[in-house]
Amino acid sequence: MDIDTFINNYREAFGQQTELPIAFWYSDRPEAPTEKVSGCFFKSMAQVRSGKTISLNAETIGCGGGKFYTGFTDMPEHVPGFVSLKEKYKKTPEMVVDFIQEIQVPKAEKAWLHFTRIDNLASFDKAEGILFLTTPDVLAGLTTWAFFDSNAFDMVSAPFGSGCCSVVTQTVLENRKQGKRTFIGFFDPSVRPYFEADLLSFTIPMSRFKEMYHTMRESCLFDTRAWGKIKDRIQNARKETTPFNHLNISFEIRPDISLREVTIEDATAIYHAIDTHRDYMRTWLPFVDNLKSAADEESFLKGVLSVPADSYEPIFGIWNKQNEICGLVGFHFSDFANHRTEIGYWLLPEYQHQGIMTACVRRLCQWAVEAKDIKRIQIRCATGNTASNGIPVRLGFRLEGTERAGELLASGEYADIHVYSILKEELMEQQIQLNEHNKQEYPPMHTTEHIVNQTMIRLFGCGRSVSAHIERKKSKLDYRLNACPTEKQIKSLEEAVNEVIARHLPVTTEFITQEEAKGRFDLERLPEDASETVRVVKVGDYDECLCIGTHVANTSEIGTFKIISHDWDEESKRWRMRFKLV
């Protein structure tokens, strides 16, 4: 059985816009890192529908019933009473016990259960079953196809049970005995909130799918007028009524870079950006090899955008002034019940090392804690991906530890993963410090101050300014010098500063401890109540110093530096220079 052949047949039968089904299987090792899921594990299916793989085991499944019906544990003692007396799905606890005993839930023979969209599979060989998320019209087609070569009345069964029972338990049991029944599910009210109101599950065990694979094109799904009408209605309904999430959010990061929430219409641009940088991006992004067309990207975006609103995790495109895509950054693996999320990102190589991604992630962190009441934000980076690790480090995230063999790369090798996190109160503390310092501060002027300081050090061998007054219209800096600079030297200073500005250097930040700062910076200038963690501002490879101020993201935003006056105090050996930006 060829996966690409089935996908082509399926899309031809049900339409190009129809959501692809999901495969699930067991193995002895994880296929993808997955956070522990509190409550029903089907809430993680939104990630699978968007193109990700999830790996579950007894530790990552938070629901006792979910652990039991997937075969990882025995039935918890509280389940019969809970299902009957609390959920009221059965009249008595004894009925629950009888129901479970009759099913004979099989024990999991391997440690992990995985779910992924079928376009991520290399083959169907290891699958236990195929899960379709179906509207009534799609369900009609699947059911008719299932009955095409069989008159068995129970070829399509609809037994009541939890979501995990109807999808996993029944399918695994049927597959292990080489049975032919298929299963309609998601009647359980506890699982339905995690899916659209018009969806049910239809699961085919591999023992039956192997037969149905060969009968699909013979069935009514191809070349019949009756099904053609239904297919058209499926496609028209998706075009007209698919409830795509859209928060209509955008942020200007700097004059030439903006963040904008992605839409379906962005699929072609995103695919083109990835496809033209495929060899570079696949090193650290395993999904790249599975992205083979703009339709694949569109399918991914539909999965992201069509989940229930309370599970929606927005993804943002990073766009330049010409409205060209530079990268993506967004949220995934969120657990909104526990107010936690994770941020992932990629940036095309020609836009790296300019402070763009740092600024974008910083802005989304602020939005997450302010608009979504997120308590904890996590970032995971392969240990060898230096550029990616630099983002959380610069933003003051804490390195919590390393996941050994945390991700399987396209090369076939496993990468260790650094896990970083920052809490809401830590972000807020950073922002308070910056706000208090920057009430009257103008970022272009402040960055210029840093450049002038370094230029003075290089031209005159002095220290950084002994006092500064930075304002939007004009600013002044004082330096200790042995003699008053000549007019020629002052002109050279002005030219040197403008040459640095013209290099369009990225302005970035990182957070280090005071212990790490010793010997690298003058800590005598820190206030007595300075925190143990200090912030370093870097202007490209030209200057770095401790600072809590607001800066531009790139020196291209500054303008032209012009010295408007200066004076010399012979007694104190102080040279004062006043400047503006034009």
C-alpha cells in the first residue's frame, strides 16, 4: 500500500480541501516530544491535525481512563463510580464494570502510542488503525465504501464508549484478531468539546484498511453522479462555513519588519520560502521533508486555524516591507487549563543575526501573558542549534535542563534538546524595570549613545561617558579626556559614528549573571539593588555593555548623527558634546 497513492485517491474522492486522516500505532520509543496532557488526551489532537506527531505513554496521559483504554495501566478503582455517579454515562457502577469486562481492553505491548497525520508516515506497515474526523457527508462516503464489498450488518459499528475506547480500544482489538468491523465514535460528551460540533470519528483497523485500500476506486466514490453531488457539497460547505480562527493581530517590530497572524492565503508564500531554503532548513526542522507542496502547507494551516476557538494557538508570519515572508513564529503544545504554552520559530538565513527573531519572540511573550494570561512560556532548542538557543538566552529565559535524544532529525540522528522557560512574573519584572528606565527614552538616541561611547573609546582611549542626558530632540554626553578634541578629531568622530550606523548592525540583548559579567564589564556602575541577572545590549560586533534601556532593533533605524555643539572644562578635564539625529 502506497501512502501517496491513497492520499491522491482520497482527495480525488472527497475533494482537495478535505482533512487528511490520522494514523496511530505503538512502539518502544517516542517519535516526538509531548507535554503531559491534563484531562482528555484528545485535546492534543489539534496538534496532530496541524501536522505534528504526538507520542503518549502512561506518564504523559493525565486521564486515568485514557491510560486504561490505551492499555498502559489497569482500570483505576474510581472509574466505575466516576463514570456512573459523576458523569452519569451508565446507570450503576456495576454496569460500568460489566461493560469493561465484556470489552477486555488489551494491554499495550509497547511503551508509546503515537498519532500523526498520514502524510507524515513513511508506510502503513506499523499502523494499528486510521482515524477519520468526519462531517455527515464524509461519513456517508466512508460508510458506503466500507459496505461496498461486504453484507455484514456490523461492518460499521457505533458502540458507545469514551473517545479513547471507541477510537483506540475497539480498533486495536479488531486489528489484533484480523477483524473487519469499522467504528463510528465521539458520542462521548466528554470528548466532543475538543472537536467541531459537526464532527464524528470513523476508525478503520488496519486489518480492514488493507482490503478497503484496493476497493476505493471501484466504489461509488468514483465516477458516480450521486456521489459527485455530495462531493461538490462537501467542498462548497468547507469554502462557505469552515470556521477558521482569526484574531486579526499584527505588531510592528520595526519600520521594515512586522508580525502578522497567518491565514490560509499565506500558504503559497510560506511554502515557497521553505522550498527555496530546503537544504538549509531541514537540518534542524524535520517537518521540512514532509512538506512537498503548497497544498501540504495549506493543509497544515487549515489544521491550525480550524480548531475550536478555545484551543487555538496562533502562528505569525514575519514580513518585510515588501510583504515577503521572512519566517514564522507561534505557539504550540499549549495547555491553557494550566496557563502554559511553548513558542517555536524559524527564520530564513538572510534575515538572521539582525535581532529580528529576538524582537518577535519578545513581543509574543508580552502578548501571551497580557492577552492570554499565560503563566509559563517554554522554548525548546536542539543543543547544537546555536542561533536558536540564542533567542531564549537573550530574552532572560532560564535553562531548566536537557532532554536526551529529544528529537529525531531528518539526518536520522537524535538531538538533545535544551528546555528553557520564563514565568509571567519574571517577564513583568523585566518590563517594569525597562519602563521605569525608559519613560522619556528615545530608542534611536539611546543606541546612538552606545555607538558614540565605543567610538570615543577607540579614537581617544577614554572610558564611556561619565554622564549622559538622552532626549528625543537632542542629547548630551560628558567624557573625561586629557585635552580638548580638535575640530578635525570631532569631525572624525562624527564620520566614524555615521559609518557604524550605516553598517545596519543588529542590536540584540542577552541576560547573564553578575558572576558571568565579572571581568567583562565594569560592575562598579551597577546600582546597589541591581538584580543578580543583568542585561547586555550588543550593537553588532561593535559594542556591548550592560543596559536596561530601550533600543532600536537595527542601526538602520537611527538616521544621521550630527554634533551640534561642544565645550571643554579645563579644570575638570571634561568634554561635553551635544548631538541630534537627522
